Amino acid sequence: MKETLPNYSVLMSVYYKENPDWLKESINSILNQTVLTNDFVIVKDGKLNKELDEVISEYCKKYPDIFHVIELEENLGLGPALAIGLENCKNELVARMDSDDISVENRCQKQLKLFTDKPELDIIGSYHTEFMNDISNVISTKILPETNIEIKKYAKKRNPFSHSVVMFKKSKVLQAGNYRKYHLCEDYDMWTRMIQLGCQCYNIQEVLSYVRVGDDLYKRRGGIKYLKSIIKFKYEQYKIGFYSLKDFIISSIPHIIICLMPNFIRKTFYENILRGGKNARKN
């Protein structure tokens, strides 16, 4: 007897700098899931270019009952765009997806099965593998804690989830205040608010997503703008009591060092220390 799993929505934001071919790969990886979504919400975060519009239009014509597109007049940024998109998702379970990443074909099935078996869970993530150009060119694997207790402890130092592979309960995200505008910290900001709300967390201990990286990733994870944003975020966590003073200091120092590194050194640091290299395993 075939197991009945709940319906789920997919939430994606697209802006004009995206690569049309990568967007196709990303969308196809969702359409090729072993359990198909009935609600794929795409937020156009501002005006797109002709190529991106054509890609999205093609899928809307082919799957008119699945794709739902929200067009924003101006580019609002990832947080506000996702907040609007989430409000328009019709299912309680929502799978996040980035417009240049690739989901393993049974990613959503595994997450839905876990939500069914453990209905007390509110956020489910997994490991992800980072690649460049082609998924055969693996750069590193991001290893994350498994249990609710481990995740909450880890969150006091670093982001405990891979944003593009999480599935969560819409009602809990809205209860926590939805996404906010927070430069490169939109997801971390969300998880800490959900954790403080008492949400139950879990990371599947296997790779369920391929995340595309390039030199721009390491540039975006450095520099004064990102440093100001992450320190502001961490200081806010200290002020509201999520971080202790010790947590704030210990977690801030590495960011200060990493953000001020030359890009080529930061790239090596990410690949071999923060991600654990190509053959990373859980400690």
C-alpha cells in the first residue's frame, strides 16, 4: 500500500541577476521529486530580464495548476520577497528552494515522511554539498547537527540550517514574525526567532541538496557590509537574551577575522575548515 504524504508548497525568489539555465536546473530538480508539489510559488523580486521571464513563463504554461507567480515592482531583497511569497503559499508545509541549487530527487519525500512520523517537528533541514559548475565538481559538504538540543546549542555560534534545503511549517514561521530584511542573515534571523518560540528542529544526516558556489560566494561572505550585518545580528541576539555575552564574543571574533581576510584565503578557509573539505564527515 502506497504511503500517503501531505501536500507541500515550494517557495523561491528570483531576481534579475540569476542565470536562466541554472534556474531551469533548479526548477526541474523540484519537478523531478519523487513526491510532486501542488504549489510552486515564485516571487519575481523586481523586474527580471527577458530570458528569466521566458523560463518562468514556459513552466507556467506547462504546469498552470502548480506554478503561482508573484511580481514585485521593485527589488525588495530576499527577506521581504520570501515573506510575501510565504503568505501566498497554500500548504502548511513549505520547502525552500534557491534559484540556482539542485535538490536530490527524494529530498521532499524524506522530509514529508519525517513530518508525518514526527508531527511535533517544525523545521527539517539536511546536509548540503557545494559544487562549482557541475555537481560532479564537489567543493565541500556542509555538516550540521542532528537533534533539537544539538541544533539549539549550535545556533548560538553559527547558522544551524542550510536555507535552500529546509522544509518548515508555515504557521510557525508566521507566528515567529515571518522573514525580515537582514543582509545575508535572513534565514539565521528566522531560525533564532523560531527556536526562541519553542519550535522543534531536526537535520537529516545526509546530503539532500547541491548548492552552487563560485568566487562571488566568498566575496559576499566577506567585507565590511557583511561584517556590519552579522555583528548587528549577533548583538541583537545578545540583547534579547538568545546569546550570552560569552556566546556573542566567541561567535563574533571568527567573523571579524574571516570578513577581513583576502578573498583567496577566505575561499580556502571555507572549503577546508568551515565545510570540512570534499570528504567531510560528521564528527
